[in-house]
Amino acid sequence: MIMPIVMISLCLLFGIGFLVYKNRNIAGKEEENTAQDFVNVVDIKDNFLYTLDGYVMTYVRIHPISIELLSDKEKESLCNSLTAELSSISKPFKFLAVSRPVDISLLLEEYTNLLSSTEDHIQKALLRNEIYQMNDFALSGDVVERQFHLILWEKYSAGIENDLLKRTKEFVKKFESVGIKCDILQSYDIIRLCNLVNNPAYQDINNEMSEEIGDNS
């Protein structure tokens, strides 16, 4: 009587263990697939990013302009001119705005050196106050630079890169014709942008490392 009970208990324990092991494997696989789908990048090369779902993309950085220096009439004229330039665009594009942390350590170091070298009491007070304010900004995470980008894309096919790059250059010309400077991102800049989008605290990596990552990806 004892043996059947022992056998049944062992079978139950084995079954429970198998189910736990199976569920862990399924959960791990789902987590891995989700992370891969989230990244959605196959390669980054030259001016292009290639995605897992079969698209190739280009990125354009729009340089900021100080609209505070423009009169209301100049602002209206700029908006009308840009609207007219973009009205002929038939294919979709995306606008992306990201915040990049700004490293102010060199500026703080310069102010600290000035503070230690000056004998002027008023200048010392002004520098101390400025250093205090900058440290406060740095600790609060408010020292950021807004960056603006456009994303253009095409479904991947052989030779589509030439057509996409041509369309991207035409897009840039439309902005530059109204006095807004733009740059088409290279591979290392695309990598920086991807890092910045996925990690807002990301600051920078050097060009050599970026190019190496782009060549190996």
C-alpha cells in the first residue's frame, strides 16, 4: 500500500517540476523575442538604418533657430514659406524630438579657476552664485539640449538606398531654402540617436567606437 502512494507522489513531483521548467523556458523565450522586436535593427551603415521588418531609413537633423529674434511678421513669413515647400511632399515622414544631456563640467571648471584667480569681491560673488546655479541645474537634470530630427523610409529592395538618399537630399533642400540648416546623419550619428532615444541619460561616445559598432553590426 505504501509503494503505490510513494510512486504517485514521485509522479506528481516530477510533473510539477516539468511544468515549472517548461514555463520558465517559455517565459525566457518570450522575453528574448520581445527585446529583439523592441530594438528592430538589423544594421546601420553609411546614411542608412535597416530594420528587422524590412525597411531602410534615413535621419535628418534640423538645426535650431532662434525665433525669439524674429518679429511676428518674420515668423509668419517663415511658416508660410516652409509650408509651401513641404506641401509638395506626398510620402509620409516622422518628426522626432529628443532631449540630450549637456556636459557642463568644463564650464564649471573654468568658472572655478576664475574664482580662485580673481581678487575682485564682486566678481567672486557673481562667480559663486553662477557656480551654485549651474550645480543646481546639473543635479536636477535640467541641463538638456533639445534635438529635432526627421525620419524618412522605404520598403527595402535592391538599390532602394539611392532613391531614398535622393529623396532625403531633396527634403533637406526644402528646409535650407527657407534658411533652416539640416544635416543627413551618418552611421555614428544614427547610433548616437538610437542610444539617446532608448536611454535619455546617454551623453556621447567617440566617433571611432561608433563607426566600429556600425561596421560590425
